[in-house]
Amino acid sequence: MRQAFASTPPPAARRQRHLKRKTAVAVLAGCLALLLGTGPASAQGLLDANCPGPSNTSVNPDPGDRDVQTFTAQRTGSLVRGETEISKLGGAADWVMQIVTTDGSGTPTNNVLASTAIANASVPDGDSRIVGLFASPANVVAGQQFGLLITRPGESYTLRDRSDNPCPGQEFFSASGGPFMAEPIFDFVFAVFVKPSNAVTFGALTRNKKKGTATLPVNVPNPGELTGSGNGVKASSAGRAVISKSVGAGQAQLLIKAKGKKKKQLNQNGNVKLSVAVTYTPTGGDPGTQSVKVKLKKKL
């Protein structure tokens, strides 16, 4: 049962859930206002895709309904937390929150990437923000679409959302395990939080034998900082007039040079082996370090 003040005619999917509209409260009390832009502790990820409140409409899903908001991930990494706005109408059943995939048309599927139960006792009566923490996170990739699913098996509740298509993605629902049906003008008030990946891979090394340097391609999943270090190692972002650690998502390059005794050895022998510690820190995330062997060659 939907409650709202929006003037847009409801889609057929809403009418099938016994649509009923009325004016929603425009301003909630401060403790009930949902501002999903607040940054969490790093252990619970960084704010990623979201649709901020306040809500201006709501729907009462039937006990067997599954409601989904689709979204496009902004970062590559582990989706560790989801949030949305509800009203608890009583009852004793727990909620289930899941991250699901979508198909080529953007419709949610039954393929569950992460799932968590939210205890009824942890949710206060009335309007609140419901928070799901995924002990086994969903691996998401920037630019790909996913779905945030909420359901309360066996009991009803109120899902507070927004009308007039305010945010990217859209709302869907599935009745009693049936196919997901689009509700194009509605969006959850929601947020998902991602712990950005710090995993990198290396491309093929290229050498400049005239200068005795090498360029190491490094594939990084998110914007961040990239550095190289080690005994006798001097590394900087290749192709930059000024040494910079900042890199964007995609392929970055480290220009590897020798210094100190290693440079002297290179100039005497025409080659030297370096052990380079490559450290990549995604913006807002944790650093990760991998070691790679680099052999410099120089024509004498």
C-alpha cells in the first residue's frame, strides 16, 4: 500500500499492491531525518552509490514481497554495508538485506552476492534507518550495476522512498517469489558503502637501455596514490613533469631508476637488479604493497 503526495500516476506494479496515496509529512523530526551522506568509519567502507532523503512517499510491502533498488557502483572493492529508510509497524520478524546482480536490461536477478539478517530487536518502532553489515561482502566493480534488496519474510513494514525518479537506478519489487517488476518513478532512500580494493596487477616491463631506466605498468582499480621504493630504487610516475603519487583508476606507470650504489653498479656493469616495493593506496582505503623484481640494463 503506497502513501504519497506525488501527482504522477502510479505504474501498474504499484496498483497491483493496492495503491493508496495521501500527503506525506514533509519534514520529519531531527532524530528521524535520514541523511545518508554522513561518512562512516573506514572499517565500514566509504559512501558509494546513494539516494539521499528525505523521503516523500512510502509503500507497505506484503509479507512475501522483495523490494530492490538498482545502483551503479562508483568504486571497485568490497561492498560491506547497506542502508535504507523504513517504518516499523510492530511485529517480531527480522529483516533480510541482500546485494544482487542485475541482467542486461538492468532488472534485478535472484543471484545473491551478499546477504545479512537484521534483528527485529535492533530496529526501533516508527521511522528509522535500517543498516545491514555484510560479514561476507559483495565484490563490486566500478561502473557495473547491482541491486540492494530488502525484505521482511512473514510480516509487513513500511518502505519509505522518493517519487519522480530523483536518483540513478530505479526501484523494483517481486511478489511472493515472482519476477521483478519495475517501478520507474520511485527510488529508495538508500546508501551503500564500499571498501576500495588495493589489489594491483603489473604489465610488461619496458626498458630504456640508453638511459638505464625501466617503465613498469601498474593496473589500479580505483583512484589513489602509487609509489615505488626499495634499496637503490628511485621511482616516480612516468610521463609527468613533476613527480606525483596521484593516479586514476586504470593503468598507471612507474618510472624505475637506480640510485646510490645500485646506480654505480649499473654504470660499471651495464645492468643491475632491483627489488621494488610497489605501494598502492586507494583514496580513503588501506595501502597494499607488492614486491617486483626489476632488472635495469644500460648500454655502455
